[in-house]
Amino acid sequence: MSEAKFKTPDGLYYSKDNMWVKIEDGKARVGLTDYGQYLAKKIVYVELPMEGDELTKGDPLSLIESGKWSGELKCPISGKVVEVNTELEDNPGLLNTDPYGKGWIAVLKPSNLDQEVKELMNPGEYDRFVIEDAKKRGFK
């Protein structure tokens, strides 16, 4: 499998649950990674969190459904939801076509950012994780 198969932009943090985090002015924008959307296949439904929700790292952030899979996306950091991407309600496919742009899921005001960001992966670490995960799944 080519290492360049999946996009892993610099400036983001990544979780083993295939979620990304971008720190912006003390807030954290989160979404599903390119590899995560590839695993899910064509996403046809997204259930978003509610603004004001207090989430702990690992809590369900969102629910997605695709032709292949239905399940929860886990929140990569703890915090209060301050904004959600309502565009996903009408166009859930943005998670597939633009996972790092218009396909973001929510913005959180982190409650334990300094500690939790240390538990996330940088792009190089995530690339290595994806390669190993893909091998376990039998991808070529």
C-alpha cells in the first residue's frame, strides 16, 4: 500500500480512532480523517452533537451511517461543543470529499488540551499507524 494513498495534513493532531484535531485560537476543530472516511465508504447520514454538549475524550461525538458501516465517531479530546457543521446534515458526503475542509464535524472549547494533545499523534506517527492498520485489514 502506498504511504501517499491517504492525506495526512501537517498542523493537525490525530487519534487512533481516525479523528483529527486542529487547534485554532484556543479552540479545537475536529473531524474524520481521510483514512477514516475511506474505511467508512460513502457516508449517507451524520448525526451531529449539540452545541453546549460537554464531551470527554472517547465519548461519542457523532454518529455516521454509510453503505458499509454505521457507528459512533469518538471525540478525540474533552471539551464543550461550541459550534457544529450543520452543512453535514444536508450533505454528509462532505466527510468523504473534503474531510479536512468543509467536512469538519464540530468545534470544541477544550477542557484538558495541554494533556490530551500529548496523547494524540503527529502526521508522521499517524501515517505509520495507518500503514500498520491497513496491513492488519489486508489492504494492498
